[in-house]
Amino acid sequence: MKRSVPFFVCLGLFAISALHAQQPTAPAAQPAKPGAAQAPASQADQQADPNAPPVIRIGVNEVNLIFTVTDKHGHYIPNLQQSDFALLDDQKAPAKVNYFRQQINLPLRVGIVIDASTSIRSRFQFEQQSAIEFLLEILKAKSDRAFVMGFDVTPTVTQDWTNNIDGLENGINRLRPGGGTALYDAVYTACRDKLLDASRDREPVRKAIVLLSDGDDNQSRVHPDEAIKECERAETIIFAISTNWTPSRGKGDKALQDLAEATGGTVFFPPSVEEMSESFKQIEEELRSQYALNYTPADFKTDGSFRTIYLYCNDRRYTARAKKGYFAPRQ
């Protein structure tokens, strides 16, 4: 974010700093305060294991924002505080910041979406093996889940939500390359059919698509903007790994970059197929190296409208990478 900071951001900075001064930051181990729309805890919740981690439920008028902070070299910046950021929701400072946490251990919901078109046939086996190694490393908690989707002209789920590594590995190995490339259709379908419903109980999870492709879409019926909007509705970040090993960056690479940046993710350009696993390692590090901020927006309306988010680091050496906005629920 190398643009100059507009005047309303300065106002937002003042407002969020004032909020921070008025409210002591809750300890990281405490759950969020219940929102006005939150239902009372059930008897099962009250009798839960006291040693279990706290369960956080998001009220309908609250926003859960997960983001990453890096320096200009792409290194992750830890140990920042709420007062280190300026935040605007729909060009207004939030009415209330409910909690701020670093590197929280949220359950993962990860979609492995693999280009299985003819154009990547020569490197397909390397893609499969790298994806399997990634799943072995990333799915460590019982609460983590992943699914596997391959796509050429049409997207196909070869393994539904599970944390069973054998099942996920079999799903990846069942993919066979062939046909055209419908990239945007696959992203749209993954969000609509899988990730949009991944957290209906309003407990926050960390949702992401890991997309392996050369980005050269030639079959999609869905427009790029529609695919991005569906990611925003599903609150899903895209991490893209380009399978274009040439030094030049083409139209497909730009498509992957646009998808990743619009959703708060990033795109990786490994110099060779053998080094693809390094990109997966960086994605794993990022998924485990994030911040979470929960807030109540000012002038919030349950009208289904899209509300923009502006998040900035006060220290201009650092960049906060987050989603660009979200759709308010419709009452």
C-alpha cells in the first residue's frame, strides 16, 4: 500500500487511537465480549472442558478481520499492538474494538484448488506432490479441515471437507490433466459451494484457497469480478502459486495476482517446479503468522451492502494485508 494516506484515514487513526485509550485491551486468553445480537450460552457450552481454548462467537453486527503484516522484504512482523493500526470501515472508524490478538490458533478451512488443464500437463506430478506435502504440514489440529478441487473446463471436488490426510492425498492423486482452463469458474464454485458454508455457526475460522495454476483462463463463464465478490462473501483469502516457470510475467500471472491481492492474499512465482514446495512453506508460515481484530462498525446496517475496509500500519515501513471489504448480512 504505497499510496498517500487520505485525510479520512487520519481521522480514522485518531478515532481508533481514542478507542484504544478509553478501553483497556483484553488479555489474549480471554474470549470476546458478547455482542448485542449474541444468544446466551447453551448448557453444553457452560459444561465444556474448562481447559479447552475459549470459543469465540461473532455477533451479527461484528466484523472479524484477519490480516498479515510484513516489511518491504516480505518478512512477517510480530508483536504489534492495536494502537499500531488505523482502521476504517465504510470510511468511518469502528464504534468499538472488541478484541485484538496476534497469531491466534484459529481452525483452518483450506481449499486446495489445482489446475488440471492440458497446459500444465508436464508439471502436474510436481504440483500433486507439493500439495500433498503442504497438507501434511498444515493440518495439525483436529479442528482443521481441507478439501481438494481440480479444474479444467469444469471444477470437480475429488475430496470433500476432512482432516484425513490419506483421503486428501487420494483426492489429489485422482486428478488427471486434460481440457481447457476455467479458472474463475473454479474459484467461484469453491467459494459458493464449500467456503461460504464453512462457518455457519459464526465461530471464526481462517479460510483460504491455495490455487495452483498458470492463470491462463480460456473457458470461464464467470467474470473475474464475480469470482472476487464470491471470495469476499465467503471471507476467503486466495494464495496463488504460478506454474509459469518462464522469467517473463504474462496475462495469466496478472490474473492470479489480481485474485490474491483483492482477497488479502498473495501470489508466489517459484522459479522452477522443483521449488514449488518453498511457496507452500511460505503459505503455511503466513497462515500461522497473522493478527485478528474483531470490531463493531459504526452506522452498521443489515442491508446486504458491500462495506469497504481500510487498514494501515502507522509505521509506514510495514504493510498490513487484509481483505478489501465484506458484505453486510441481509436481514
